[in-house]
Amino acid sequence: MKKVIILSFVLVNTMFAAFSQNEKFTAAMASALEQMKAAKTPEETAAVAAKFERIGDAEKTQWLPYYYAALIKAQSAFAAKDKDKAADEATAILDKAEALEKNNSEILCTRATICYAHMMVDPMTRWMQYGAEATKNLDASIKADATNPRPVILKANSLKNTPEQFGGGCETAKPLAEKAAKLLADFKPASPIHPTWGKEVVDQILESCK
Amino acid sequence: MKKYLLFLVVILTSLSVSAQVKISGVVRNHRAKKIIGASITLKNSYDGTVSDSMGNFSFTTFEKGEFVIEAKMSDHKTVEQKITITKEAIVLNFVLKEEVSELKAVTVTAGSFEAGDKKRAATVMSSLDIVTTASANGDITGALKTLPGAQQVGEQEGLFVRGGAGYETKQFIDGSYVANPFFSGAADIATRGRFSPFLFKGTVFSTGGYSALYGQALSSAVILESIDLPEKSEIDASISSVFVGLGTQHLAKSKKSSYGINYGYTNVGLYFSIIKQKPDYFTMPAFHSLEGNFRFKTKKGMVKFYSSFNAQELGLRRANIDSADLKNAFGLKGTNWFNSMSWKEVLGNGWKMNWSASYSTITDDIFAQIQNQNNEYVSTGKSYIDAGSFTIKNTTNVSQIKSVFEKKLRGISAVRFGSEFWHSYTKIKYSSYYSTLSDNLFAAFAETDLYITNGLAAKIGARVEQSSILNKWNVAPRISFAYKTGKDAQMSLAYGDFYQKPENLYLYQTKDLGYVKATHYIANYSKASEFYTFRIEAFYKKYQDLIKTYPSYNNAGSGYAKGIELFWRDKKTVKNLDYWISYSYLDTKRDFNNYPMQLQPTFAANHTASFVAKKFVLKWKTGFNMTYSYATGRPYYNFQNTGSKYEIKDEGKTKSYNSLGFSLNYLPNLGKPKAKSFIVWVLSMTNVLNQEQVYGYNYSNNGNIKQAITPPAPQFFFLGCFISWGVDRSQDAINNNL
């Protein structure tokens, strides 16, 4: 009897542990993603990024938590006082994601976001370097997954912010945004915790380019 | 069995409910200041939090047992603590030590204007800024003249900085000294610099207090850093009202090496035949220039080689001041060959090496003649007139070798040390007199960058020199501090001794001279953000041992300079408009040459100001640039030797200097992604308002006639077209103007 109890105890425990680890990860990610959507202040955003980073550090083999942590940092870099520093921090975390998942379309796309953040420090002198680097990463991102709408969205957004005289503006941005909208409609994430963002940006471009 | 299982479930559930343990505490730095936003992590779990606005943190966990808890904050050292989680709530505090980081730390900036695309946002000038500065005409020195500290001297080349003469400013390319950065020319007409601003990725204009790495510059150092590899291979061609040029840059497929070669021919003959010049040119100024470069990446560094060869000639006649029947003819033929090589390498283990060598050889062949109205040589028998007939053949060779080693210390502090050796040889034939000068100058230097905290840094160094021709040593200490006073703002203090060999002009007369010396004291406050730069700087300079030429050649001269300078640049307030304002107040006197006492030198104005504005109109693909420069009048003197001493026979101040420069750049292929070539049209004009500019006065021998020194023509017009194939430069234009 004792043996049975111990055995069942051990069994239940290991099963619970094994099962729960995956479950726990997905649950934690889902809750962090909820928190990310709800975050409004810079403090709240930073807290979510830290949470993703903790999940990544604890899991050690999952790229998604690092990806989200880097994405949040990269996006908040645009509003940061020291954009270079914030972007460098995002790069450091994204490197961890890339170490686990090579040639990933989403990761490459985030690299481009980081480039744009660096560029915004001094667009006049940095356009050459970071603009070209961003385009390179976006092209690589599209190459890695042609169905991913996000690199197309970033391209459309960048074009929209480029003056017409330089081949930008709505005229060139709109067709690309429409293509991105289509890709977005067809896009099926690999799991509920995989990236799906982008609709707001596309809608914004299409709205202002009516 | 069921009972047992139930029991088990109850135990498990109760465990998980009761097991929530609260972990809380405070995060501070080592000065007990709260740290906001530090990330607290219970390692190997998901649990943790971020410290709040009071530095407090608090979270709960189900975990039990031995754990490591970590507190992490950027620019701080991460701290880990071991904890055992049982049932009790845990309270623990963290103290994080600040780490000195390059991005956050202050930089010692007293006295220097850094330009270039350093990672720091607050750059003052880029190479595009230089070429789009109206009035500069693409000349580095011309653009630097719009910054505080520099005088608006138009009758001589060079930068006259803070009461210093032009020869007290030295130029360095990749660490190498440039023996003569300007073309040779005739008296009272300033010449251009020989180097294109596009050769350089960074320009540091230091108006005082500079590093111990640089010597033999009493007043100012212009430190130029050449570009690394070009972005792409390309071919360039240019044609303009005064020159034609053709060049190519080739970047290897591996993107690890590149070479380039450029040829340019300048001849102002056509231009001078349309725009009347005051002097009568019998040989139109013409220049050939050929330059080449070769650069390659090494394992962890870079080697750069640059060579530039110029040949030039000119000849002109001007009226003689002593006799209306006579003319002064002046002819010049010259060559200048400059070579520099540099090797930068990261040696590992925190060591870096910077090695450079340069060699220049310069020849000038000058003839000056007193001529009659038929342009024939005449001898008047009057020595003060006949002294205007002579010939000079001059050859100067300068070679320099320099090595600098750097070792990173804790954090970003570093020590740097090294030595350099200059050999210079000059052979001059003045009419029928021969003279040679040869000097070996040895220098050793060491300095350290100490970052005490992110907000306080010091640079302490010293330089020792020995010149064989003077047979004397000098020891020059240099110290500066920088202290961060607030967001984007800092204060700097600098002190240093600077020595320079007397000019060859004096050494031909006697070698029994010592170094001339200046001591700089500088205090500076600057506030710079992405789009604004503000700086105010006060300085005091003491000159000692300046060269006197009367009654004998000696080091008995002295002087001082003090002043306040302001700089404001704004790229944001008005859309697509970039402007800067600089103002310099200078109070200086010196006793040198044949000055009878300490006087304000002829190259120093009390107030100097510049306003520079640039606006790009996207719709027209055209950039409009203007510069307005103003300086109060400069003094002029007529010294007469009364037999035993020099006396001031006449003196005065010139009228104030005003100049409005204008230029525009038109980029027709801008934004055409399919265009095969990139074209820039440049149109520029100096002194648009045709204001009279007087730089000083020349006196006749008897002092009765006073003649104004003015530019050879009141205005200068330029129209040019620059084309490049192979690279889309429109991106260049976009980033410069968005």
C-alpha cells in the first residue's frame, strides 16, 4: 500500500510537473500578452518587458518571451530619452531570441524596428546607415516568411513617412499597406501566443491615405 | 485508498494556497538614492517585478526552497542574493552600484568643437555642413571660421584663434601633422586649404586646452579623421567656373578594402577675364592636384594610406606703394606632396594601438621684381624699393612618425601613452644666400581618462618635447575636468601649457631661441540635445617667450588673450531650417616682432559674430544657405625705426567687417530611384551686398601713403556641377534635410 501511495504520489507529481510546465508557460505568456495590451504608461510597459524577460530566463529554450521583451523595448525606444541606449538594450534581448531561433521572420522584423529607433536620434546623419540596415532586415524577414504581414507593414509605414519627392508618401505606401492588410487577414499564428500584431498600424495608414 | 488520495489532494491544494510567499524590499544605489525600474527576478521561475517610483518592490511566489534572487538595472552592476523560501514573508534590500558607461558619461569638451558622425547626438558640424555653409566655398577653414574663437582674417590663410596668429593653429590628419595645409600664395591674398571636406568623417576644431597627444600648436588644433571605407564604388566628375575634376572610388567585393584616385585642374583664367581683379595677373593662378588613397581592414583594425600631390603657379603685378611709376611683380611656382599612413588595431586584453607616419615635401620657387610701367626690371638705387626685387627657392621636407598605445582600465577609464618623432629639413636660397635648417623633434606623452562617476570625469596628461635645433626641452602639463550638471548639460574646466618652435623665418636669423609658450585656462558650460546645442566658454591665455625681432632676435615677447564665446545651434524650431549663431569677445595684446610694446595685434578684432542658416525646400529639390559674418575693426600700425627703437608713427582701426554669403544647391535627380547619376549644382556668391572690406593698411616707406588691404575682387561667384555615378546620393540629401 505504502508503495502504491508513494508511486502514485511521484507519478502525479511528475505528471503534474511535466504537464504544468508547458501549461504554465502558455498561461504565463497569455497573461503577459494581456498585460501588454493593457499597458499604458511607460512604467507598465517596462514591467511587461521585464516579465517576458523573466519567463525567457526561466524557460531557457523559448524564443517568444525574449522576442516580446525585445519588441516592447524597441517600440518604447522611439519615445525614450536616450533612444540609442534603449535600442541597444532591445538588441541585447533580441540576440538571445535569435540564439534560440535562427532566421526567424518576426525577429528580423524587430531588428528593423530597432534600426528605425537608432535612426530617429539624428535622421539627418543616420539615414544612410540605419535606413539601409532596416531595409536589409525587412527584406530578410520577408524572405524568411513571405506570409508574414509585419515586415510589409513596417515597409509601408516607412514609405508613408518618406516625403513624396523621395518616392514615398501615400501613393507608394497605400498599395503596400493594402497588401499587408491582405496578408494579415490570411495570417494564421502558429499558436495563440505567437505574434499577431499589426492591424492598428495598417488601419492607420489606410485611414490617412484614403 | 480513496482516503489516502483525498488526503493527498487536500495536502497539495492546501500547500499551493498557503504557499504564496510575499517577497518585498527596496532597491537603492550606493549613495542610498532609490532606483526606479530595476528588474527583480526570482531566478529559474517566472516570478519577479519591477521597482516602483519609490524604489520599492513586492511580489508573491509559490516557489519553495533555495533560490537566487537578482536585481538588475541598466548602467548598474547586477546583484544576486541567495534566499530560502519557506512560509515566511521575505524582506530584502538591494544596493546596486553604478557602472560608468560610455553613453552616459560626460566627455571633456572644454575648448573643442567636435564634428562628425560620432554616436553622440550632439554633433556640431558634419562634412555636409561644411560644404553647405555659404561663404566657406567648400573650404574646411572657411566653415570653421563661422564657429566661435576664430577671427575673420581675409588677408592671410589660416585660422587665427583667440588672439593667436595663423601659424599657431596646426592641422592633423589621422594623427599626422600636415606641414602646409594651404596652397602657397602672394602677400595679402588668403589661399584655400588643400583638402576636400569629403575626405573626412570627423573634424575636431579645438580652440584650446587640447590633449597631450598633440603638440607644436600654440593656439589651436584642427584634428581631421579620414573616412573608413566608402559606401559603394563610384565615379565622380565635376565641372565649374574655375575647375574640372575626375575621380573614382573602388570598394572591393569583400568590402574589406578600397582605393581611390582623383585628379583636379583649377584655372581661374576664364573667370578672371570676366570678373575684374585688382591685381594684374600675368600668370593666371592654376593648380593641378592628384590624390590617391588605399585603405584596408585588418583583423581588428584598419590601415589607411593617403597621398596628395599639388603643383601650382601664379604671377601678378600690383602698384608699388613708394613710387607711382613702379610696379611690384610677383611670381610663384610650387609643388606640395603630402603622404600619410595610419594603422589602428585593437590588440586585445583592453589594448589598442594607433600608429601613424607622414611625409611631406614642399617646394616654392618665388621671384619678386620691381618693374617699370613697361613691365621691365628696374633698379632705383633706393634700398627700401630695391628690397622688393629678390628670388626665393625653398624646399621643405617634414617627416613624422607617431605611435600611441591605449589600455582600458576599469569601466571606461583608460590610459594612453606614446611618442613621436618629427624630422624637418628646409633649404632656402634667398637671392644668392643659402641657408638650411634641420631639426629633430622628439616628443613623449601620456594621459589618462578617469571616469570617477558617470557625472565626473578628468583627463590628466603631460607632454615632453626636445628639439635638436633649439637644443631645449619642454614639459607641458594638461588637465581638464568635466562635471555633469543636469540633463544634457555639463561644465568643463581645462588648463594646459602649450609650446611651439619659433617659425623658420626667425630661425634663419638665429638658432639661439627658445620655445614660445602659451598657458590656457578655460571654463565651459554646454547643454546639447538632439536638435539644440548651446555653449558658453570663457578663457584666459597667457603668452610667454614670444619672438621679438628688434633690437635682436630673442624670446622677450609676451602677451595675453581673454574672452567669452557663445554658440547656439537649432535644427528644430523652424521646420527644415538649421541655423547657428556664434559670438566671440576677445581682449588681447601682445608684444612680438617689432612691436614697441604690448598692443592688440593686427589680426585680432574685439567682437566677432556669425549667423549661418540653411534651408532645404523639398518641392524645389534645392537647398538655400546663407552666412552673415561681422567683426569690429582690427587695429593697424605703422612702426618707424627712429634709430634706437621702433615707434608707432600712425595707428588706427579698420572699418568693421561685414559679409553676406549666399549659396544654393540644386539636386535635379533627387528622389528619382531609377536615376543612374546623382547631380548637384552649386551656385554661390560671397559678399552679396558688396560691402567694402578692409583687412588692414600698408604704408609707404616714409609713412605718408597709406594703402588699404582689400580682397583682390569684392565678390566671388561660383557655379559648378558635380556628378557621381554608381551610388544613389539622394539618400545623403534626404538625411541632411529631413
